[in-house]
Amino acid sequence: MIRCTKCVMPETWPGISFDEEGICNICRENEKEIDFNWEEREKKLKEILSFYKERAIKRNNKYDCIVGYSGGKDTAYTLWTMVKKYGMRPLVFTFDHTFPLSPDAMYNLMEIPKKLNCDHLLFTMGTEFRNALCRKGSEVLGDFCWHCHNGVGSMPARISKQWDIPLQIWGEPSAKYKTYGADSYEDMEEYDEEHFKKVGQAGVTPEMMLPDEYELRDMMPMTWPEGEFELKAIFLGHFEPWEQRKHVEIVTKELDWRHAEVEGTYVDWDKVDCPYEPVRDWQKWLKFKFARTTFQASKDIREGLITRDEGLKLVKKYDGKRPKALDRFLEETGMTEEEFNATTLKHSPLKK
Ligand SMILES: [Zn+2]
């Protein structure tokens, strides 16, 4: 398997390419950060925020922005930054994947918005429908998370429209991981309908994802709202350097954000917001023969925290182990392991 000569990302990642030095497009994209005028960008952010602050006051709206919140480190940091650093009044919105959370993850999800004195709206999907979508997601895309990735994009847009809150703040820009038609840093991407279709839906429409026993209207929460409406959905990571470890430190100290041991990785703060992330990693491994540690090690190599050799060792140690969480996932969603494996493998570029 060909890997980037700088990080450890492999050729199987959809959207990756390598230049003449064998360095991947994700590494090249991240090198650009060094040349950014972050002060200028922060000034721009402040202008955007004060415009929408004023707008909310004029319209007598309690909320001047929406922050999508999962309880993970990225959204916790984004929320903290908006409230504490910029004095915004966000409506916190969670599209709940409805998988069982650990007490610590539950604390992060439910208590932190309260601590920041924010109002929090939680959308929870019925279990049978969610399970049907998990099965269908595996079948159509080899990814059981499709419904969640859609809902986190479409539901805030629906609320923006309905509640007249046209500003949304997202965290990590997709230029950081560069796939499924992600934008470049210079594009200063926004989460609009085009981004939703490209990155959220991964090119799969609700029609294609409709489980047999359901109607198209059941997919409504996962579809983009119809008609014209005002929306500016920006990524905080375009306005300040996106530094994972610094964010973890801040939310731990300021919000008592809780860490948790997660299967399949060497850090205790990544994706603690979903108990089945290790299952998703396993699905990645089955399809592409790499998983979460490859991503994390690659980020850490780029940031100069570990060497490439250390990264390769970590990848060998952690990636590609069948997670314990798979048993519970299969039991909960009613899939057999054979079905899970077969539907996933159908989408592997390696099978040919
Ligand atoms: Zn690379």
C-alpha cells in the first residue's frame, strides 16, 4: 500500500492524491496554514459575529447564531469560544445519533451547554427508523453513519430558516482532512446546500437511502429545507488555527469536559461523543485497510508531535482490530456480522 512520504495516509482514502515528492494533498493543504494572516482572519470573524449580533438585537431574537453540538471536543471548544471569547448567544443544537452514551459522554452532551448558560435543543430519532437507516447506509454506502452526517447538516439549516437565526458556527473545516470534494483553505468554505450534498450526503440522496418499509417524507429531517432563506454557516477553523490538543486542554480546564478511553486509538479525547465510532473505524478498515490511528498519527506527524516512524508503529498497534463495540452495535441494530461485513466490503475499492 502506498502511503504519503510525510504523514501515513494511504492511497485508499477517497480523494487523496500524491505529488512528485510522494506527499499527499492533505499535508500540502495543511502547509498553507503557516502563511495565513490569522490576525486578519480573526478581524473578519469579529465583523461577521457583530453583524449577526446586531441583527438579532434588531429583530428581537434571543439567539444570534446556532452551534451544532455533539459533546465532542471540537463542538465543545467551538461553543466555549462563541460564548466566552466572543460573547455570542448561540442556540445549541444536537442531532442525536441515539446510540447509548457513557456517563462521561452524556455529561459532555447534556451538562456543558447548561454550564455555559445556553439553551439546548436535542433532536432524537426513533430507534426502528435509525436501525433501518444504519442497515441501509451500510448497503448503499458502506457507512452506517449516513443518517447522522445528514441530520447534523440539514436540521440546523431547518432551524435557521424557521427560527430566523441565519448564522451557524461549525468547527473543523473539511480542508483539514480533504475528501469527498472538500474545499481548500483559500475557499473559506461555508456549510451551504452544495457543501451539504457533497460532504454531508456524500453524493447519496434521501431517495437512494430510503429504507424499504418507509416513505420519502420520513427522510424529511435529513433533507435540506426547501425555498430561499438566509444562511451563513462558517467554520471557526478558517479564522483561527485548528489545534486539537490546545482545544482539549481548554475545554477540560474551563468546562470540566470529560475524556474517555476509546477503542482503536492512542488518545483519550477523540470522538468520545459516539460509542460506535470504533465500529465506523472497523468499517473503514474493512473497506480501505486503514482506520482512526492512521488519521490521528498523520495529524500528529504534521504538527511535529511524533515522527513518521512512530506514527507507523502506532498504526500497526491500533488499526485493524475488530472492536468490542461491534457486538453491541450488531445486537442493537439487528444486523448480523455477515451482513455487516458483506455490505461494507461491497464498497471497498480493494475488492477489484
Ligand atoms: Zn500526507
